[in-house]
Amino acid sequence: MQHYYYLLLDLLSFCIPFLFSFERKRMHFIQYWKPFFSAIFIVGLFFIAWDIWFTEMGVWGFNDDYLIGLRIIGMPLEEYLFFLLIPYASVFIHYAMEYFLPKLVLSKSVTHYISLFLFVLSAAIAALNTDKIYTVTAFGLFSLLTLFQLIFRWKFASRFYLSFAIIYIPFFFVNNALTGNYSAEPVVFYDDAENLGIRVGTMPLEDSFYCFALLYGIVLVFEYFKLRWQKPLTL
């Protein structure tokens, strides 16, 4: 049973948002599957390539005791599923909040100052830690994303900053389950010479910024496709 640990974590995280996607009277989320899955695949490909690269370099690795044993280009099947199922569940929370709490948004000025603060903070951390490849890439990408947010002032950030605070709760428990907080050994282990060595529970701090960049990237691409392909999928 231990060999199914990571696979079950993926599936259990995904199953409830997936089932609620078929609900028809309110969100009827399946109508957006075409742009949503397109966004997940496009953004996910970038992060999977990054993941494969870092796995090969030993920046992080995977404990075979918690895996079913199928690896593709050096990465376990469960890690590929992570980039499909976890973003689905996480971004679903964002759109559920948009539907059920439509007035819960930050003002333009507050959104701008949060973006500015995050940009300065992440750019400084990246610039001061160029010898740590996970730190400089995770914070570097995050700072680039927030810089684009400052330039283009995408309206989606005013809601996503709030949504991410809620998304972070299940993300924290899932990532802590992967990094050994609830198991004898971590499923995913890190070379701490390549990160700041600061842990949130048992996960590196960089994971939080990495997660934000992944999920907000999906939201941006999804919104672009949703607008471009205005006709929803009918099932």
C-alpha cells in the first residue's frame, strides 16, 4: 500500500473538485474544460521540463518506497499527474470563489502595491542567492511574473491574491505530505545546498512561490483562451 502513497495523494486531491465540475445548476465548470485543460497542459509543459531538468541535476529526487515504480524520462508517473491534477483542484477553488463570492476582490491600488512588494522582495531574494539554483529560478520566475503584473495590470490578480490564501491551505497539507511531515521518509527530497534552507512545515519556502507562478500562469492562459474561444463546451 505504501507504494501507492503519492498516487493516492494526487487522486484524492483531485476527485472532489473534479466531481463538482459536473454540477449543472451553478458553476457548471465542465463547460470550460477545453480552455482550462489547454491552459494546464501548456503551462504544465514548462514546469514539467523544469522538473525533469532539476531531477536530473539532483536538486530534488523521489523516494521509490512511495511510488508505483513507473518512471518516464527519470520522473515518476505520479509527478506528471501532479502537474495535471493538483492545478485542476487548486484553480477550481479560485473559480469557485469567483462564483460564490463575486464581490471578494482587492481594489486596484491594493493589488498594485501587493504586486510591487512581491516583485521587490522576490527579485531581491533571487539576486542575492544566485548560487542556489532552486532559489534563483523559483524567485526569479515569480519576480518576472509580478513585473508583468505591474506592467500589464491584469485584473485577475485582484481576486487571485485572495484565492491563493485559501488554495494555500490544501497545498500546504499536500506538499507537507510529500516532504515527509506525515510519513517516515519524504516522498520528495531536496538538496538543501540549492535552496534557502527555510522550511514551511517540511517543504522548502521556494515551493510556495513556485506554486503561485504555476497556478497564476494557468489562470492567465485560461482567461486568454476563454475569451478567445467564447463558445463553451456543451456536455
